Amino acid sequence: MQILSNILAFLVAAGVVIFVHEAGHYLAGKLFGVRVLVFSLGFGKRIWGFRRGDTDYRIALIPLGGYVSFDGQDPTRESDDPGWFQNHPRWQRILIYLAGPAMNVLLAILLVAVVFMWGTDLVNQKDQTTEIGMVFEDLPAQQAGLQPGDRIVSIDGEPTSDWQQVSMAFLTAAGRELEVVYQRGDQTASTKLTPVEIPRYKLGNAGVMPAAPARVRGVMAGSPADRAGLRFGDSLRAVDGHSVGGVEDFQRLVAARPGEEIALTIERSGRELVVRLVPEEQDGKGLVGIYIDQFPFQRFPPGEALVRSARYNWDTTIQIFEFIGKVFEREIPAESAIGGPIEIARLSGVAARRGLRDLLYFMALISLNIGILNMAPIPILDGGQIGVLLVESTLRRDLSIALKERILQAGLLVIVALMAIALYFDLMKSWPTGG
């Protein structure tokens, strides 16, 4: 059953991402008057479709990609037909190739914006400080003496200014001892820890989470909090002007005021509000009837959600390139950064089972990665095709047909090799380990 749900989630996620990518090529081609012969989701044998005008819209057997075929895309054929791809200026052909990845980036921004408008725990790690919010038992951070509230100053001599830097340092150091300088109150100290390896991905885990404000996780029906209008995700900022530093801090401040009206300052959707309520007395302590936890819930109006999503995707893009750089520097193994269809299907299923928000975010992440991958300078991909056209523009002449064919053949070999490597890594991740 789980395998079936993985496959269905993969078909939905991959289908949307591929459709949007190919729609970018299709719409750009139509805009410039290029005749479209085929719009295909999938490769290989045609299993369903319909024809409208010059175009065959189809679904093919192998759902690992898609393509748009333009009339006159083959450079070995010649014609004066204005609808032929090769008869259009190079700048138009560059924009047609660029439109696919651009649509993937746009889709990623829109999907993350929807998640931000809906409300989510998703947060940009560059917006989080280096303060530790949670330390897990029996993992390296606890064993090294780190505590919630500690602020990480540097790791192995590299200053840390946000949680993304902290996360990257630990992820890329599985099994390697690190010196961590931290600040606790007014004191600065250092300790050493060795992140344990996450077996499936061979990445490091130090056992820490970033600090997050105390927020409402649930509201009991008919409670003082319910009557005061508190909601899931409200951030608890102050009680009668006294700042709330965390869950225990809030509980202490409220417990001391049974039967007395309190002014509770909360943050909701970026706005600060003050609500008044009277804690009920239970065993001599005040209770307001909420479940609270420390988690980075956030919800934004449409305009702000789009802006934050664009920044989130930009920061994620930078992190992807940093991750790839660590692979080439051999700081992390290649299998940590490369995932094939089996792994993508598994993660699609996991996201779908968690809920629509998680699936939308995962689709955004896949779309962004597909957009970046297609801009790689590999001849058969969009980035490679753009590269050839830029070279021709610089030379002010077309490359020979024989050279173009060799370039495409080399690109095809690279893609086949990458797919084989990704599939191998997928199988290794899925293979049961002993011990």
C-alpha cells in the first residue's frame, strides 16, 4: 500500500513539474510563431493523447520527463518555412530554451507562497539565529554539554551568523570532530563534538534544533483561551508586559495568576495583538486551556508571501550550489546530493502522507531542482543548448552539423551516466543493511 501511495504521489508531483516545464517551452515557441509538433509528458510509446491543429498532445509510457518537439528543430533539414525552429533568430531560440527552467522557478515560488499563505512550520534558516532551542538526548550536542539557550558563535573557526551556516557545518561533518564555540549568558566557552552519521544519506547529525518562540499548538474548547479567540500558531510574546522566553516561562507567569485577568500579548500573521482573559484555577494554579510548544509557525498575506517565497527560493538555490560544492570538495559523499526516481517517489509518498502542505513544498523543491539541473551546461539539456547558441552568436556563424551531432551525442552519454548513477544510489539507499 505504501509503495502504491509513493507511486501515485510521484506521478502527481512529477507530472505537475514536468508539465509546467514543457509548457514554458511550448508557450514561448507559440509566442514566436514556431510550429509545435509534439507536447509529451513522458518518453517512449504514446499511450494516450489527442491532436489539435499541428500538435500531438500525448502521455507516453515512461514518466521520467517530457519534451516539446518543434518543427524544423533538426539542423540537418532546411526550409524557408517561417514556422521552422531553425529559421528563428538565435535570441528567440535562447528564450524558448530558457522558458522551461524559468517556469520551474516560477512554479516553486508560487507553491511556497501558497504554503506561506496557508500557514506552516516551514522557515528560512537564514532568518533564524544561531541560538539552540532544543538538544536531543544521547546525541553529540548533549554529550558535548550544549544546552537550549546557548548561541553558537563559530564552528571549527568559521563564524556562524544564522542557522543555515550551523546546519550546513553539522550536515557536512559526519564522523569528523568539530570545535564549537558558544555563548551562554555572558560567558563564552568551547566544546568538541562529532556529528553522528544519518545512515541513509551519510550526512551529519549533531542533535540540535534552532530556537523558536512559544506558540499555540492547540486550544481547548470552552477554555479561557478559546473564549479570548486564541488560534493555532499564535506566538506568545508577553504576559502583563513580562516577556515570554519559552514554554516554561509562559506556564510560570500564568500559573501565578489564577482567577485574575491578564493581558496576553501575542503575534499573529506579523501583527501584535493584546487579548485579555482570566486563567481558571486548578490545584491552585492558573490555566488558560492551550497546548503550547516551540515551533516556527508563520502565515503571511499574499503579497508578503510572494516576496518571502522568492527570497526563500533564492536562499535555497544558494544552499543547493553550496551542497554541490561540498560534493566536489569531497566533504560529503555524492549519494547525499543525488536522488533518482526511486528516492523521489519515496519522498513524494512521505510528503503526501503528511498532508497537502508538505506535498506542495516538496513539489516546489523538486521544481526548483529541475530548473537548476536543466540549466547545467550539458548539451542535451536546456543550458547546453543555450550554450551552443551563445557560442554561435559570438562566432556569428553556425557550428557544423557534424560538430553539433557529436556534442549532442556526448551530452546524451552524460545524461545516461548520471541517470545510472542516480539509480544506483537509490538502490543502495533502499537496500537493507545488516547489523
